[in-house]
Amino acid sequence: MHCAILINPWIYDFAAFDLWGFPLGLLYISSLLKKSGWEVHYIDCTNRYHPSISDKVPHEKTFHQGKYYAEFIEKPDAVRWVPRYYRRYGIPEEAFVHELEQIRRPDAILVTSRMTHWYPGVKRAIEIARKVFPGVPIILGGIYASLCPEHAQSVCNPDVLFEGEAEPHLFRLLKETTGIETALPDDQADKDLSDLNHLPFPDFEILPSLKSVPLETSRGCPLHCSYCASNKLIPRFRRKSPGRVADEIVFCATKLGTEDFAFYDDALLFQPGEHFDKIADEVMRRKIKARFHAPNGLFSSSITPSVAHKMKDMGFCTIRLSVETTNLERLKTMNRGILPSHFEEAIKNLHDAGFTKDEIGVYLIVALPGQTVEEVREAIDFVIGHGVIPRLAEYSPIPGTGEWERAVESASMDIASEPLLHNNSVFHLLSGEFDRNTLEKLKNYTWTKAIDAGLKKK
């Protein structure tokens, strides 16, 4: 039997929190490999449940989120000037080495990657894996590999770097890399794996805890907002059938005991009558009892009274809306057609459906190239005026997006050649208008306004 190791690397950053952060791509790959007869071993370097740190991780939150175990490490030279502590989030290195040493020599090692500025964790995971298993081909994919392929190849040095969605190309990639011919069982062999309905369920059972799982009902996004990389990573928007989504939820809730589902979609509510409404109806028809969360920003323009009530009846506990800014000229520049008026209507509908201020969060983007402090304050006032507390999200420049060139031009350091400077904890310090003190004042302004409006206690 052929053997593969799948690795989700550490997070190297100034701050990190596990808000349902799952390597969903690896879970799909694991399912495909197992169905094709491979032996699969999965190592999650950010595993909060790992036995090596079982007595060191704080209790998790109500919905199975939580703090990562972290160790202080030396800051890389590119961000040594940033006045914050730098950490490696995840299991100790020796625990990772021990995990690898318990596995027989694999035929291939597949490593994923997430944020571009987390690449030091990817680099270190590849270094250690190569030391333990010299000569075994290492394949790197994921977000960082797709957005910064030249940097990833030169710095992380995988044997093969893959850009984009891996599932349709997995077996060709393995043959080219290892020489091993692999195929799905006969009843699936001719399926087009770019069709989400033809993918097997993700291999949730390799996760250290099944109390919460990621849920993907679509990939890509029909919008083209200038600050978002969704269209670059996944050029074609497509969806699973509502029945297939419901089957996945039923399987997890009844077979695995899952309590919380976190939607990973970029466009969950796009044209809700064709998709989300049917999912909600099917979940309720099948009497599925679970909690649902939308940590990615939902489209306010799609939250009609009917959608809001379906979300409530279905069991949503976490609603996040992306307002970004209330400046109409900037919204136009950002190619964003979701306007403040859409937000006003969405908030009314959510409140009428019974959602509380604690269940609704609103993202406002801060430190966009050319943005002013006054613009952010106006957006804060607008959101609080509608009975919810905004969450300030510092802008992170992403290669290949519409905002990227403006970010490169406005930054006081060379962000084009150093992904560590893409970090939202760093970039605002390079943009001129928003230093650390200004950002803290904006956060204090938000809390003070929220207290004055009765949305938060002193």
C-alpha cells in the first residue's frame, strides 16, 4: 500500500486564534487518497488537542474555538522593527519530529499553506520533513503557494509546487512526482472532480476533534472586490447541490457527533433562492439539530426577511457582515456593489428574526491605501448607530488583487518581495496614516461609542 503524509504547518505571527481554522483542502485530498487505496497520515502542527500540550492549552470557547498553544520565537529580520512579540503557534517542534518518526517511509509528503505571511512555518515544516525522510518528494500547495509561487519555490524549496485547486489534478501530480499510478474506484473513475458534487466528503475523521467541522457549499465568488483574492485562487464560481450539502451535514451530525458547522463559503448567500434557501429548508426538513456559523463576511444585500428567518430557524449562532466602509466613492473604487443601504436593511431583518447584537458582527476594513482615519470613524458611527458593534479588520495586501499595486506604491517598505510585510499586524504601520497609536485610538473610540450606545458594559 502506498503511503502519504499530509502536513498542516505552524502559524508564525504576532497574533493568532483558532476561529474554526481547518485545512479543508487536505481533508479532501485525504478522502481521495484513501478511496484510492493509499495509507494516509495527517499531522496538524496547529493541533490544539495534541497530547504534547494537553495541559498547556486554555479551555476552548462555547462553539469549539480556542487559543493555540504558542511559544515565543525570534522575529525574522524583515519584521524585527515591529514592537510586538512574535510566536510560533502550534505544537512544539520535537512533537512534530516525533509524529514523523512514528510513520513508515512515505511515497509522498503533501504540505498545505495558508496566509502568505505565515510562510516561515511552511519553510520549517518542509525542512524537518526532508531531514526525517530524505529523498521523499515534497509537494507544496495552498494559498501562499498559489499567490506567491516564485517566493514559495525559492524560500521553502519543495520538490513540486502546485498552484490552485489540487483535487482534479491530484493523481496526475502524484504520477509525475512519484511514478505511482493511482485511480479512484470504478464507480468514481470517470467523475469530473472539478464538480463539487463529485468530490467525496472531506475526511473529517482525521481531525483531532469532531465537535466542529468546516462546511463548504461553494467555491469562488461572483463578485470581484478589489481587496479579495477569491477570484485569483478560484477563477470559476460553482456550488454543490443543496441535497449534497444536507447529506454532509447529516453525516457529520449523526455519525460523527458534530455540534458546530463553520461555513467556509465566500458567497454563501449569493442568489439565496437558488441555493441557501434550499439548504436551510432541507436541514429543517431533516430535523438536524446543530449550530451554524458564518465567520466570513456575508452579503448584506442577500439578507431578506425570509433569509434572516431561515438562518434563525436553522440554528445560526454567528453572523458576520462585511460593510468594509461607508464611503461610497471608495466602495465604487473597490468594485463593491454591497452598499450601506443594504446593510441597514439586513440588520433590520436580522433583528426582526430574533438575532441579538452578540450574534452579529460587522467587519470594517482599516488602513486601505489612501484611506483616512475620519473615514473609519464615520463607518464606526454608522454601524453602532444600527445597534451592532463593528470589528476593525486591518487591511492585508494580497498579491494579484486590484488593491495590490496601490498597496505596493503606498508602502514605505518593499512588500512585493517580502510576504512577511503582508501581515495585517504590520502593513498598517507602513501605510502612513495608521500607526499603532492611531489604531489603538480607533479601537478605543469603537468601545467608547458602543458603551455610550448601550451595546457594551463598562
